[in-house]
Amino acid sequence: MKSKIYHLIITAIIFFLATSCEQFESIDQFRSLKVGEEIKNFIGITENGIDVVPKKLTGRFIVYFINDKQPAFCFDQECGRIANSVIHNGGHIISASDLKLAKLFDIKLISSTPWTFDASLIVIINAHGKIVEIYTNAKKSDVKKVVARYLNRKNN
């Protein structure tokens, strides 16, 4: 009898964990952001003092990763390992938890203690400045997968 109860409890826990973990999701629109439209330009300065002007960047694409767990603002190698697959494939990455950049992507601050956004996004912009991919519920570990998906779709 006890083994059946333990089995039932373990099954319930596994089911709960499997259904409660949010997966990143590809969408065509997130609030005011729409696939096919241009992103507003901005000028940013990273924590290491690098000036970043996305409209002046050359490359195949730009990945924006907006997440409240990221540094305030980082560019390419400053972003750590998540930048490797992006740079290797001819792109750039801008990652931020900066409120001004979050607002540019229509993400709202829901708590300042701790700093918490109402969403996390990965947005891919092509070489012409157009939004080509939007992903919600994004985590740092999703960046490499999203870049691979984008490149696969682009090459097919």
C-alpha cells in the first residue's frame, strides 16, 4: 500500500514539474513589437564603457535578450558564454536588465525589490533592422537554441 502511495506522489510531482516549467515560445507579436517591423534605435553604454548604437552595427543579425536576471547592459563578449553562438554565426548580442531598454521592448517593471519584469524576451533583428523572431519566457540557456532555429529557418 505504501509503495502505491509513494508512486502516486512521485508521479504527481513529476507531472507538476513538467507542466509548471515555462518553455520559450515563438510569437509574431509581443504587445507593440511585431515581426516585420523595425525596432526603435537607441544609444547604450555598457557597464564596461562600450558605446553601442545598433543601427551602426554590421553583421548578419542582432539578438536582444531582455531579462531581469541579466547584467544592466552588455554587448557581445561582455555577455559571457551566451554570446559565443551569436558571434560565431556573424551576429551581435545585446543583453540587458536595463529599464530603458526593457521599455523599448514594451516590458514592464512589476517590482523593484527584487528587480522583476513582467516578461523576458529574445528578439532577433535581421541585417536590415527588421524584427524576424520574437520569443517569450526566454532564459539565458535559450539563446543558443533560438539562434540555431533562426539560422536553420533562414537557410531553408
